[in-house]
Amino acid sequence: MDFDTRLAQAWVRAAAAAVGEEQERLTELDSAIGDGDHGSNLQRGFTAVLAALDGLDPAGPGAVLTRTGTTLISKVGGASGPLYGKAFRALGAALPEPADPAGFGDALAAGLQAVRDLGKAEPGDKTIVDAYTPALAAFRAAVAAGADLPQAAAAAADAAEQGARDTVPLQARKGRASYLGPRSVGHQDPGATSTALLFRALADVTTP
């Protein structure tokens, strides 16, 4: 199975649905260590993304993801808009056509690099990176072991969810949460949590 235009659109729509369903939880997590607007910001952004995709006649999956990223940058406030926006734009730009699992993994890597370049975060800083990094590693390891796209995506989703849970004992070193110092310990990072939602949405739409 290749990652084609149909899957790109399905992924973004599933991600939008997941954000809508988990908006309150994301807001609760962000209220503990941030501005309390992560859920509402992402919901607003993905609502705008759906409207943008409805008017798009994409030339390929890369165009879908690039438009998604551009829309998130323009519509989402706070740090999450630029971070997710840059990730989707980098992913779209790096996506080969057709995108086999290995090629899609390389595009995911470009997305992670965009996040790290913008946010200057490392694993352990209690950010998006703490879910994205293990997700990418799991995806690539699965592909190297002969997994197809659904299997690799499922492995990535499981790893992202574990990565998000693993942020609970960490002290934030980036973003608004870092201002709390030791008080950020004991809370799951909202950005890592929403990242896990996106990877689970990918796994769901690739499952036959």
C-alpha cells in the first residue's frame, strides 16, 4: 500500500475528527501547564483545514499535506500552529509520488526535523518531539523489518502514545510549560498528546 492522495485526505480528515473529539482533554492538559488553549486552537485550525481541502483539487498527496500545513500556520494561534504547520508542509514537500512505506518514513522524518528546527526541542524536553521521535523510530523499524504501511503506522501510533505518557514525569524545558519549572512534573504534555492523536488517525485510515 502506497500513501496516495486518497489516504492523505483521509488522514487529515481523521485527524480533524480526533482533535474535535479530544478537544476538551487537550484543553485540560494545557490548562495545567500552559495557556489552556491547545485544544481550541487545534480545533479551529483543523476546521479551517477541512474547508481548505473541500476547495482543493490536489495534484497529489503532497499537495494535500502542504495545504494542511499552510492553513494551520495561518489559522492556529500559539506555538502549535507554526509547529504542526511546518511539520505538515515539510512532510508534503518531502513526500515522493508514489510514496511507499520507506518513502513515507523519510517524509515523516522531514516533518520531525522541521519541528525541531523551529522549536529547538530535544527528546526529554516535554514537547511534541517526545511523541514524534519514538513514532518515527517505530515506523522505520517496522518498515525495515518488512512491515507494510498499516503495520508501520500502527507501530508508530503505539509508540507515540507511549511517548506522550512518558512526558508525565518530565520537567518541561521548552515553551510556556518551562516557566513552571518543577511544577510541570506530573502532567502529560498536551503537544505530545495531540501528536499521538495524529499518528493514531494515520493508523486508523491505513487499516484495511
